[in-house]
Amino acid sequence: MANIYKPGQETPKSGQYEIVGPRGGRTGVERTSTAGNPLPPTEKAGQGYILVDPTKHRKP
């Protein structure tokens, strides 16, 4: 299972994070966050985030 990150925790990798319930149930709601910034608050207590689409960088 994917790592579940808590709101306010430092974002490990830039990308799209989906909000999941306390037991890991997916909600379909996504937020974008960049590495090093805190993850935003969730809609309900006990929810967290999983990384669903990491940002892809192209080398010039």
C-alpha cells in the first residue's frame, strides 16, 4: 500500500496527492503540492494524502 502522508507534513515529492480516509479509502479529491511545502488541510479529521501522479520533469 502507498504511504499515507498527514496534512501539514512536508511534501516529499511534487505532484498530485489524493485525499484518503483514515483506513485508506480513496475519495477522488486531489490536491497539487510541491516538494518541501506543507500538505494542505483535508476536508475532515483523520484524512491523509497519497501520491497518485508525481510531477514529471524534462531535461533540456
